[in-house]
Amino acid sequence: MPKELRTQVLVVGAGASGIPAAIGAARAGAKVLLIEEDPVIGGMVSDCYVDAFCGGPRTGVVRDAERILKAKYALGKSGHFFLPGSFQKVYGDLLRKANVRVLAGVRAVDVLTSERSARARVVGITADGGPSRTLTIKSDITIDATGTGVVSILAGCRAMYGRDARKDFNEPHAATARDRRVQHCTWMYISQKIGEGKSFDMMKLDHVRLGVHVEGLGWFHNDPDKAMRLNPGIYLHWGCAVECEDTRDPMAVGRAQTEAFAAMERDYARLREAGYAVYLAPRIGVRESNRIVGEHVITEMDLRSGKLPEDTIALGTYGLDIWGEDEGVPVEELRTPAYGLPYRAIVPKGVDGLLLAGKILSGSHVAMSAYRVMPILGSAGQAAGVAAALCVRQKCQPRKLDPAEVIRLLKTKVQGVLE
């Protein structure tokens, strides 16, 4: 492999938003390179077993993936969740069909910036490609879909982390003062009955109410009797929830993972004694990390307004879901009307040549608890890819691009994200 690569659109991070971003850019006519620091693509579906489409609407690339998963890889008639390898297969096939070049095991370590621009402008990255192997990747537009915002931060973007104060955005569900708390982490796993036998009553598990997904039903605890009668033999568990002192710190995440393992040990033992195999996700799931400040910060009040911004590039129908903070809050307070994510929120403030995708989108702590789910972030990621391709075609920077052109292309040529 050459030490220097050149592409029109570079997407950093092959997860639930990065993959749709890469496919969206390619379908819109750009030459695309997608890099991923893990050995496999998929992000949270591969690393953390977030293998169910939660929230909606399901549009664009996400809808394509779900249709193929249900047709070929469903574990039952309803297709509520899927195995991690099935996601990898489907996403991999969609990337190949779109002619996206994928490099796995490549980690971004620095950014390349233009010295001829008055404003900071990203023109590529430096990547670690293995022992004594440094790659320089030059691009017209880069999309940061890393989940931690590492590319954006290296480029000089401002990051938000933790809870905002209520006065910051006038949000009724915000904290009274800023702090560094983020949503709880969960360590997901899959259990499977080995051989014949009676279905195990998951209500005997310590953490059943966090979520045990039953194929053909939904949550086990909502109707245990029906779940026992269905007896699908395979279940997706949300494991247990733990706090992490700093999800940006790998050592802190490691300590949270150790705590989670100890908390779930009794549940594992009960399942094994009942004749179930337990497949634990390789990593604990991190719901929240850095959020990059963009041209607009999405707030709780934006989601509750009932109005779609003129520059809406993705829709959301999932309400507030602040793990670790919503216990005791009436369900009706967490509901929101359908909302739109504006183009301004994927354009980082003060930096050119760069777009945002995924959980690092410019939003408040409270707002991101709603739009953070895979279908919504997948749609927003696809929109970022389309915007990047248009910037390449028009030789302009993302902040100069007319959002109406992104919206038009999303509705017509790349399978309607705004349907």
C-alpha cells in the first residue's frame, strides 16, 4: 500500500453513521474512502452488540440494510434484532455495491490543514496503519464519524462533554449546573438456549428490566407469560448499566467494564445453569462522549417545538432517553413530537473541510439522548455524505453549501432520507 492516498471524500469511522455517510457520498457521485480503527466495520453493532434498530424513522441506507437483514438474516418472523455478523455482511455488501473503498485497522492520529486558508481547513489526516506504517490521506472533504470527535478536536473544533446547565439552553430537563456526568454505559450480550428444554424465566435475572429483547414480542418484562410461550431460544440483553467517570478515557471505560462484569455475574450463572450460552459483546457500550459545537446546537426546545427547521436533513421520532437520569420522570414528559436535525448542526463552527456524523453532532446533552439512536444518526450520516459529495462537485466549503440542494438530492437520487 502506498504511504499517501488521495480521495474526494474521506469518512473516518465505519459505524452506524459513518457507513451511511460513505454510501451517501458515493451514491451522490464522489470517490470515497472509509477508514475504521477496528479490524472490522460496524462500530457499535460489532463491538457492543447494539443489534436492534431502535427508534425511527428508518430511511435511506438504514432502511436498505433493515430490509436485507429481515429478508435474509432474521432470527424470527418479526426481525426485531440480528446477529452482529449479519450486520457486518449486509453493510459490507452495501459498501461494495456503492464502490466505497474501505480500510480497516487504520486509526486517525492527526489532521492535515491548509496553510493557504484564512480559516482552519481540514485537507486530510495522518493515520496509524500498523507497526512503523504511517499513512497520509488527503481529501477534499472529511467526515468525522469517530464517535469521540477526535478528528474535529485535532482540527481545533470546540467540544462539549457532560451535562449542560439549565440556563445554557433553557432546557427543563437539564441539570441545575454543568458537570461531567454522561449517560450510563451498558454491556450487552446475547443468550441462546442450547438443546431442547423449557424456556428460562428471564424475570429471575437481576437486570431484566433494563431490557431483554424477545423475538416476536419486544421486552420480556412487558409480558413474561407470552415470552415464555414463544420460547424463541435466543435473546438480546441490555446487560447492566454503570456510570463511567470519563468515557473519553480508555482506562476509565475499562474500569466501568470491570464493574459491569461483576454486576452481571449472577445473571450469567443463572443462564448457564438453565442451559443457555452467553455471548458477551467485546466492549461495553458508550452512549455519550464528546459533542462538537456546530453552527447550531440542537436543544431540547428544538425537539419539542413541533416545527421542522428549513434546513432539516434528517428526521427523528424517538423521545428523550437519558440513561441514568430519567428514572421517576413521567413517560409523557420524555415524549417529543417528530423533529428535524438541521444541516447547521453537522457543520462544525470555525473549521472548513469538515462535516460531523454520529453522536458527536452539535447538540445538548439532553437533546442527543433522543437523536442518538441508529436509524436517526444513520440518516444524518447519509445526509453528511451527500453534502460532502456536493461540496466536491461545486468546489465549495460545507458552510457555503445551500442546504436545499442536499435536501433535494436526499429526496430524489439517494433514497429519501426525508420521506
